[in-house]
Amino acid sequence: MIDLQHLVRPNIRKLSSPFQQGDGQPESPRRIALDANENPYNRPLNRYPSGFQHDLKARLAKLKGVGEKEIFSGNGSTEIIDLCYRIFCQPQTDNAVAIEPTCRLYGHFAAVNDVEYRPVPLSHDFQLDADRLLKACDRHTKLVWLCSPNTPTGNTLKVKEIEKVARTFQGMVIVDEAYTEFSRQPSFRQRLEEFPNMIVLNTFSKAWGGAAIRLGIAYAQEAVIRLFDMIRPSYNLNMLTQEQAVELLRHRYDIEDWTRILLLERNRMMKAFESLACCERVYPSSANFFLARMKDARSVYNYLAEKGIRVHDCSHEPLCEDCLRITIGSKAENAEILGILRYYNPAE
């Protein structure tokens, strides 16, 4: 068992909640609202949004099979990543360990919070070696970052290796499942009782098609979620985000259709890329994108950019030399990029 209080930064342990509704219970109705210095005009935008997002969390809890108090909703996953450092990592003292290559935001927010970041390379087939990662940890390691399906590689990490890290490491293990809806691998969200030191991230930006509303979700045991609520900004989710998220949840069968179509398109695009003269290899994917090794990735990237098509050049990332990450678009968009690359001649 982990000692959660020992992991938390001393200054955070001393904090009391700044919110009057600290127990997280639904707010009582305000027939006449004179408590928050709001303007009485311009309804409904004159009122602060729900601070604990009860309607959103109730719907999420039912859909995802977790308790409402095991959910934290943030202003994108970026806010949650930042809060993880602010809760657990003492600047200039503690460190975080992560796989490499992976989502750049983990290293970025380590730097923002003045926390040492230790990347551990994946194997050549982009797999996690739990023993190798654990060797990079020491008594000052508070966080381990694992992204599965991973970006930019697109593959899922082996469950047994993730389990080994979670059972052995005495700090917090964050499993970022931003792309989980495109994968057949079961979510660790269902195993929170088994892993009290685990935080599982998800987002509305990918399968849910809600990138514009900036909504990230963290699932963890209730004691961990209380820490996030302790230090989050007041009213961190605006009213429009909450309303749009609830609307998406009401139409979750549309999202399932979108996901099914994207998976079919992913398989079609990967096979088509394998036949392109400029492509050397297409790697397996469990996400809404795939990684392709090109004969000259930078030239292909520039050629597509000239045609108004943006892909992600991964050539600068470890193990991804001469690779492009291709996001699955609509059928028409996919057909256009394939048509352009089918006649691509680097000599021209």
C-alpha cells in the first residue's frame, strides 16, 4: 500500500479547501443569489458554472462504471498533467520518469514546474520494459508517465508490464488513455480499487470529437481526486464546456458510429500507405492515427504542406527517425492525401 500523504508536497498537505461546498455535494438552489458578487443581468452567462460539475460527472460515472467521486474533470488533459506535478512533485527536489518517445506535454510541464524529467526509451518495437523503467526511479521519483495507446507510436503497451510498474513503484502511476476508445485493450479505469496509486487520463478531444471544448478527465480513487479538487482553479470548467459535454454524452451512440468509421478508415489508410513508393514501413496502431516510416520524411512533410495538408513530422523523436504520424481524417480527406502521395516524386 502506498502512503498517499507522504507522496503529496508538504505545502499541499497543509491546504484547506477554498470552496464552501468542500464535500462535493450538489449545490443547493439559489432562489436569490447574493453570495458570489455576480451581476444580476445577462442571464445565464452572469452566473458562475457548477464548480463540481455534478451533472457531467453523474453521466460519466454511469457510462464508465466508476463512482462520481472517482472523477476529476479538467480544462483539457493539459490542466490535469500540470496539477499532477503541483500536487506530488517538490520543485528542484523530486523527479518524474516516463517512456520515450511519448506525449511531449509530460516533459513540458515537468520543466514548467522545475521538476527533473527522466525519459526511458522504449524497445525497438515500441514496448515498455518495466524493469528498465523502474531502474530509472529513485526515492525522489514521485510520478511515472505511461501512455497507452502511446503517441506518436500508436501501439498499446503490454498490460503485464504496466501492472508490474504499478505494483512495484511506490509513487503515482499515470496511465494516459487518451486514445483508448480506438483500442481493444481494456481500460485500467476499471481497476482503480486494485491500484490505489494509479491515475487514468481520458479526454473528449479524440473519439468524442470535442477538442474545441477542452475537457480532460482523470479517474482515480476518491482520496486522490480530493487532492485535485483541493488545488484546481475555481470553476475550472466553464458552463459552455459542461453543457456541450453533457450533450455529447446524450448522443454517445453517434460517437460509437464515428469510432467504427474511423477504425475502418484507419485500416484502409494503413494498407494504402504500405503500397506507396515513398513509404518504407507502417507500424501497428490502436489509435486514431498511425506511424509511417518514409524514405525522406521531411521532404514528404514539406510536399504535403505545400498542398495545404498537415501531418506530424516525428523525425526528431527517438526511435522515430524519418517517421510521419498521420491522423485519420474523413474519407474525402484520406482519399486526397493518398491521391497526392501516389504520384509523389522526390526527384521533382
